[in-house]
Amino acid sequence: MLFLALMIVLAVVLYGQRIIPLTKCPIKAPLPILHKYFQPGNFIIASITSQVYIFSSPATFQNSPSDEMFDDILMFTQNYQHILALAFAVKELNGNPQILPNVSVGFHILNSYFLARWTYLASMEPLSTQDKLIPNYKCDIQNTVVGVIGGPTSEVCLHMTNILSTYKIPQILYGSSPIINDKSKEDFFHEMFPSGTYQYLCLLELLLHFKWTWIGLVVFDDDNGDVFVQDILPLYTQKGICVDFLEPMPKISFSSDIAETAMKWFATSHIVTRSTANIVLIQGEIQTISVLITIFHFSQFHEVKIKSRMWIMTAQMDFASPSLIRDWDIHFLHGALSFAVHTNHPRGFQQFIKERNPASEIRDGFIRIFWKDAFNCAFLNSSLPLRHEKICTGEEKMDNLPGTLFDTNMSGHSYSIYNAVYIMAHALHAITSSNSIEKAKTRNMRQQHLLGEPWQLHRFIRNTSFINNAGENISFDNNGHISAGFDIFNWVTYENNTFTKVKIGWVDPNPSSSKSVNIHEDSIVWPTRFNQKRPHSLCNDYCHSGSSKVKIEGKPFCCYECFSCPEGKIADQKDMDDCSQCPEGQYPNNNHDSCLLKQIVFLSYKDPLGTSLATIAIVFACINTVVLGIFIKYQDTPIVKANNRNITYLLLVSLVLSFLCSLLFIGEPEKVTCLLRQTVFGIIFSVAISSVLAKTIIVILAFMASVPGSKIRRWLRKRLDNYIVVSCSLIQVAFCTIWLVISPPYPDADMNLMTDEIILECNEGSTLMFYCVLLYLLFLAIVGFNVAFQGRHLPDSFNETKFIFFSLLCVCSVWLSFFPTYLSTKGKYLVTVEIFSILSSSAGLLGCIFFPKCFVIVLRPDLNNKRQLLKGKKEEI
């Protein structure tokens, strides 16, 4: 059964040449009969709008349709508004003395039946003699074509243009714009539809506004669909939109392949069902919604459960369906968004609709068909048996009809038709007013054309600009498109299977504006499935902060997996392509989604560890000072005098300074402290080790010199100990000087050593020189240790080599363990290790060498005499 509405080709014709002098036809002149032909006056605008009825066989009305034909007709009741918009515009023109004075306007309506051959036939009929279709032959000049208004599908416009452009007849297209390969034909038509490319870019902006990046596409299987796929879709991809499926919409046909077309649609419905995309963009024509209704209706019989989707429809689409499917479910449209050519409401149009009545409008050849289908009733005067229980009274109100049958609010297509009639009338008025002299010459001539050739009207149409009844300026842009934007509607369905379209936004008609799409999101009613929340349409869930996207091989770029950020990196937003480093001085938190300020760390006096080390250093320095005081007080006693008092004092002073050197390592590193702490300690401690080495050598030489005939005695008179101390210390001074000259230490901040800390430290500059200084101290300690080891058999009561041996053993142990410990320690503990080594090695020297002597001096003074010391020596000998 053919259930789809047939489209109409509309022709604007000039009928007759007789000018009614002095006055224009009165406003109360009867409206033209709304069927195939009407001849009310001088000029006839034969307008072509969408047909609102369907025939079971391809035929046209020669007169008003008779009641016997009513039951053979199925109607797109919604599209009856197109004809009413046409009639309303004509009525206004006939009542306006400012446009086409002394001229009455009428129109022709011709049918296309969705078939190319019928579109071509309807296009040629105004070019032929009335009721005698002879191509290229027209003998009645009273029916000369002036222009055409055509639509609403691109296919109808294309076929119509192929014929009419040959004759250079002006055409105003009010529906989908056709793709014209022959650019020479573009000069002969003007589009009441804004640029299609601009609409698609606004659709892209809409998708990006709602962050819908995973969509399905259903495109009409024609040239417009091909242009969308080839030229527009790559722009969507560049902006981050991925397409889950791209399905063509089979062309509507009234031939025997309807079953094949239906099967293709059911295949598409399966693809839509399996898709994870919640958003489906439909690029269709005016009849597409009726196809969707049919598919959803029959899918229930094939156990195909189609989840509700967020449908987004282009402005070419509109709700138009035959009355046969008036009770079929339309709830799948709930929450859908659609574009529409910007529409305003001309004053008086709704009142014009409310006044329509089949009893009073006897010259309207379509109203009885509309009335029968819209109100589901029958007229008593029909010669056919009544097939309906309900009788048409004529008292029914059109404004009580649901939107599925008729909408009193002017649609975008109807508004385009309304403006197209006025554009044609203004162009006719302009061309007839441009040459008043010629009009005067032809005033009494009935057979001479007033307009000349039809092509002369083109530039007047293109340059037409006027303010219509709705208060809007109507004009064309440089490309022949109407200068208008789009309205954005939200479809809301109700339990009684009716719907309303709520305007929730608009598109700025100026393509150069920074924000084209304006939306009141709070006013949108979302599909029921999404519980009145904005739907998400993603290939997969967002990657949460703290993770980044990783592409899945073989899938679109919108499909990805999420992996946590590696150590040291963060992702502070959703869906980041890659994790990023924190700014300098910051570090990632545990979730890797934000950066925290790093804590500045150094061994400070406020730190418990720093306080403890400083206290220990001061205590040992004080003890060392006390020992020095004891030795100075008892400087004339045998124990103090033995083995060179001056070297002993030098050793004690250097140990005091060594203890105090550790304080340079505590506190925030500064330029002065960094320069001094390693070099000062290296020199002072080298003096201490050198003094111990000198004392050891002197002790050994002293016992060797006591042997009769020994030549070593003369070395003891040359202050050998002073030479040893000075020479060993000067070598360390040389190392430190070279270090300070070539690459001195300096304050530094290590940002990367610890994750959550900034380590303030002294960069040693030359690492080689740093280790040379410390290794030299170790070398002196090892040499001293070996010398002391050689004197281990000397008499215990006199020599101190045994104590020196243990002290240097302590120093060697400390500094041998220092290097591996130092290399494996980080942060402030690195400094702690060196301070501990300084304190422990200095304390070892102090304790092992001087505590036994202090014990004798303070607690056993009886042993502090020369006889006791010599006693040990004699016993040994």
C-alpha cells in the first residue's frame, strides 16, 4: 500500500495581460480554487507546494476532487498547512494595494508523486497549452509562466530544475537544496533554505556543546547525502566526533521494490539497536519521520527491540505522515532535537486557519479530503456508502487537532512558502514598476507581454528585500540562499500519542559569529531512558583524572583504554591524551590527579636530628677543651711533657675545631658555608691526623735512639714532628686550593632526588676533588695505623703507641665505612652521615689517646712521675 505523501511541483505563471484600470480587485474577492488550475485575474502565481494527498494511481485532478475519490486518497494532513500558507499569502497580496496594484493573484498546484517522470511532467505542463501536454508548444499566451516555487525534497527540485532552467524560468526552492552539477543552472533558482553546509557546521557545534563524540549517522541516499559524507563528515572527525555506524536511508519509491526497501530499513534498525551510540544524527527529507514511525511500528512484530535514542534531525525533516498511521506509536521521538528553518508567525495566519470550514470554503478543493482524514469522518453528501460511523458536521475545530494530524503553528516549510510568494510578488512589482513608460504604452494592449522574457525576473528576485507581515527582513545572500538562521526544537510526546515541539534554542544567521548555536539547556526534556539527565554518548567512559587515554588498535580514535599515570606524572582533567609533569617544585599526589608543593628539606637546627648532632658536637668540643685545660694545667708533669707537649696541644686544638666544623653542615646551605665546610674540615682534620702520625713516629724513633750507637738520635733534635705536621697538612691545603679554584662547592636544590621533597644541599662542585680530600685523610690514618702497629711491642708504661693504634683503628674504620654509606644515602641524611663520621672519628682520637692520660693525671697522680715511667722502660730492657 502506498502510504507516503506525494510531493508537488509548484509553478508561478503569468496568466493573461488584461489590466484592470483604476482600482485593484477588491479584498473580498474569492480565494482561488486550491486544485490544479485557477484563473481569477490578470497575474497568476502558480505556486507549487507539497501535495497533501496520495493517490492509489498516478493521476491528477482536472477539477475539484469529487467525493467518489475520497476513499482512494491517503493524506499527509500536516502538509495541508503548506497550501494554507500559500493561500494566506495570496489573500494578503490581493488585499495589499502597495504590491501589484490593479492585479489579482492566483496559483496552480501540480503533483510529482515522488517519481522523476511525474516531476518532469508537472514541470512541463505549465509550459504547454492548457490541458494539452505538447512539449515546447504553447498557443495560449494567457498562461505564460513567470516563475516557479518548488519543493520540498531535493529530488523534486533537481528534476524540476532540469526542465525549467532550460527555459531560464526563475525558480524559488523552499525545501531541501539539490546538488547541481551543471553550475550554469544555479543562476535560475533561489533557495528559501539557508546554506546546508552552515547547518551541518551548527550541528557539529551542537554535538560539541553537549560533548557527544560517539554518534550514529543515517544519511539520505542522494547527492546531498554524498556531499555530507565526503565533505562534511571529515570536519566532524577533525573536531573529535567518531561515527559508530553510517547507514544510507533508502529512497522512497512507489514501485514494486517496497518490500526490498523495507528489508533494508529493518537491517538498519538492527544496526541501530546493537550500537552503543546514544546519539543518532539523521540527515533526511520531509517524509523521513513517517518512515521512522513505520520502522518502529513493524519492528515490534519482528521482535526487534529498539532502545530509545537521542535523535537529532536536520531542518529538511518535519513531522509529516499519512492518516493511515495516525495511531502508531511516536514515543521514540520523545526528547529528540531537530533543526528547522527560522520561523516567525505572520499576523492573522492562525485566525485564517481557524476560519477554514468545508461548508464555507467551497473553492478549496482539498479541504474535504483533509477534513475526512484529519477528523476520521465522512460527509453525508458522498455518493459512496458510509464507511465511518462518525459524520463530518463541519463544526469540527482545526485547532483541536493533535500535532500528529495538524499543527496550527506555522512550520519552517510553510513559512518558506509564505515568504516565497511575497518574494515573487515583490520581484514582479519591481520589474513592472521599473519601466512605467512601457507600461503606459501597453495599457490598452491585451496580447503583449508586460514582462518580456522570464529570465529578466532573476536579478529582481535576487535583489528583493522586504519586511514581511511577521516583522522580519527577508532577503537572499550572495549565494542565492535565504538570509536566515535555524530554530532548534525539542520534541515532547505524551501518553495520548500526541506531541509538541518546544523551541529551546536558535542558530545565529551570521556564519561569522563566534558562537552560532544558542541553547537553553534547562528547558530540554531528555528521552525517558536517561531519567531527565543529559545523555552521554561515548565509545567508552571518560578516563578519570589520574589516568590517560591509550588508543585501542583497530577501533576509531574515540575508543580507548585508560591507564594510570606513571610515577612523577599527573592527569588533572578527564580524558587527557597524556599525563604531564608537575611544575618545578611540585609533585603528584597519590591519585596522580593534582600536584602538591614539595617540602623544602635540609638538616636544620630545628630538626631533632640536627639538634642532637649539634648538641653532641658542642659537648665533645667542651670535653676536648677541658682535656686541653688539664694538659695546660699539668704541663710540667712527666706524662704531659713526654712526647712533645706542643704537638699534643696542636692535636687537642685541631680536635676542638673538628668537633665545631660539624656545625657548618647543619642549617640551610649558603654560599659561605658550602665553600668552608668541606675544605675547613679537610685541613683541620688533616692537621689532627698529621699530629697523631708525628707523635707515633717520634715515639718509635725515641726508643730506637735509646740503643747505644744509634744514628737516629740526631733526627730527634731537628724537630721532625713539626716537619711531619706541616708537610702533611700542606698537601691537604693544596688539594683544597685546587678544588676551590677549578670547581668550588655551591648551594643547590635537588628537585628530583625525592618525590615529595626539595633537598637543599651543597653541591660539591668537583666530585673528584671532594673524594681526593677525604681519601687523603683516610690515607694519613692508614699510614699512622701501620706505624703505630709497628710499635705495638714498646713498653706499656711509657709509650702511647698502643692508644694511638686503637684511635687510628677507629678513624680508619669510620672513614672506610663512610664511603659506601655516603653513596647509598639521600637527602638530609647524606649530611648526617658525614657529621657522624666527623664526630665519631674525632671522638675516637680524643678518647683513645687522651682519656687514659687524663685518668692518670686527675685520678692517679701517684703514677704521674718520672720514676714510674722509667720503671716500665727498665723492665722492658
